[in-house]
Amino acid sequence: MQTDIIQKKVEETVLSSYEAMYRLAYTYARNEADALDIVQESVYKAIKNASFVKEERYIKTWLWRIVINTALDFIRKNKKEIATDTFYEGGHEDSYPDFDTLNALDTLTEKEKTVVVLRFFEEQKLHEIAEILDENTNTVKTILYRSLKKLKLILQPEAAEGAQRYE
């Protein structure tokens, strides 16, 4: 009986999080078709393996891990250059119009990128990100601040140069 309840909750969470799952997948795949494939594969894995979730409160964290791991597997498997010129396809406008920011995210490691995306694109709290990544909250903070510093150097090189002159 508990398994049926968890299965139902997983399905509800998938439905309520579908757009967020797509946005997360899109930050990795950088094109609509691949992001949709990642989400579809993630949903399949979540529904198929719902019985492995032991507590209802961990469903969303578990689902985020599935999307992240599926996206990383997809990228590794395809090892292709992801096109950045495909933001408008079939009348669907994606919600990440800032090419500079997206390109800067590509300079980060997979873990750094994941932390930044979850924190700022998906508005996750640091302790939630720590759960998703199975890391200590202080480690996530360190990764976040290091990542933001890297991004600032790329997105605002003149600010970085000015700061170096005054050191």
C-alpha cells in the first residue's frame, strides 16, 4: 500500500515539476529536442523506479538527481557540440534569452554548473541543493561562491581588472 502512495506522489511531482525539469535539462542540452528527450527519459526512470523511494519528502530531491544524471549521461553519450543558435523552434520561446550567461555556464565544471542552475534558475535553497548532490551544505556554498567568481570574471572582465589594480 505504501508503494502505491509513493507511486502516486512521484507521478504528481513529475506533473507539477515538468517545466522545471525541462529548464534544468535545457541548461545542459542547450536545445529543445534534446532537453525534451532528457525529460522524457527522466520521467520514465522516475515512474519505473518509484518503488525505491522510501520517504515522500525525498521525492523531489530524487527527481532532480534523475534529471541531472540523465542530462550528464546524455551529454557524455552524444559528445557533440551543442548548438547555441536554436532558441526559438516551432513557436516555442525558451526562458533563457541571455546567450552570454549560458555560454559562461559552459566554462564551469558539471558540479559548479548544477549548483548555479539549481540556485538561480530553479531557486532551490542551499540545503536542498546539498541534498540533491549528496554534499554538505558548506561544500555547496563554497562551490557556489567559487562558481560565481568564475562567472563574474567571464561576464564582467573589466570589474575583475579593476579589482586587481587595487590589490
